[in-house]
Amino acid sequence: MKRSTSILVIALIGLFLLSFTERNVSNAGLIMKKQPPTDKGIGPIKDLKLEPINQKLANDGKAIFTAKCAICHTLDQKVIGPPLRNVTKTRTPEYIMNMILNPINMEKDDPVTKELHKKYIATPMTDQKFTKDQARSLLEYLRTVAK
């Protein structure tokens, strides 16, 4: 009886400490998946409210991606630029659109983009001179391919 009580007490203390440690690590910003992205980047898109996926925009975005983006990006592997399948889960919609519309200033002045550039040792993204509508279509396509 004493042994099972001791094991139970040790297990409860362990669970308590694990919970306390995870909460502190999360609050320190080290568990990224628990904290939603907040960086909106640098560019013309300040706030964007997403509605349910618009399939027409997504289809237009897929065509744009295939014609203009797939040279440097795939969905699942680094080519010249990083893979983009789950970018909508790790970056805000504003950040994504600002990266599409304003890549030169984003890479020069946005701290998150600077870190990504170092991580992927990427060639600077070319400014394709996309319109806001094209950038929105690309965002919508990227939303459809996220897992």
C-alpha cells in the first residue's frame, strides 16, 4: 500500500511540474504552435478579414501560382524559396499578401522575413508587380492547400 501511494504521489508531482514547465515555456514564446501569428509585415495590407474560401479566387490563385510562383516555390519542398503548403497556418493573411505585394521592403525591413531569409538561405524574392486582387487570389489558393 505504501509503495503504490508513493508512486501515485510522485506521478502527481511529475504531472504538476510538467504542466507548470509547459505553461512557462509557452508564455516565454518557445512553443510557437500555441501562439497565433501576429506579424502583418510591411506593405499596403493592414487588416484583412477572411471569409469562407472563395473557390473562384482559389482557382485564379492556382493559375497564378503555377505561372509565376512555381519557378521558385513548391508546396512541400524548398526549391529556391521555402515550401508554401502550410504558410497560412504560420503567417497572417496580411503578412502573406504584403510579402507578395512588397517583397523587397519585407526582406529589407521586416524582422520575421529577415529570419526566414537566413533560415532558408533564399535568393531574394522577385517583385512580380502583382495587383492586390492577384495577391488575394494567391492567398486564397494557399488557404485551400493547407493541411
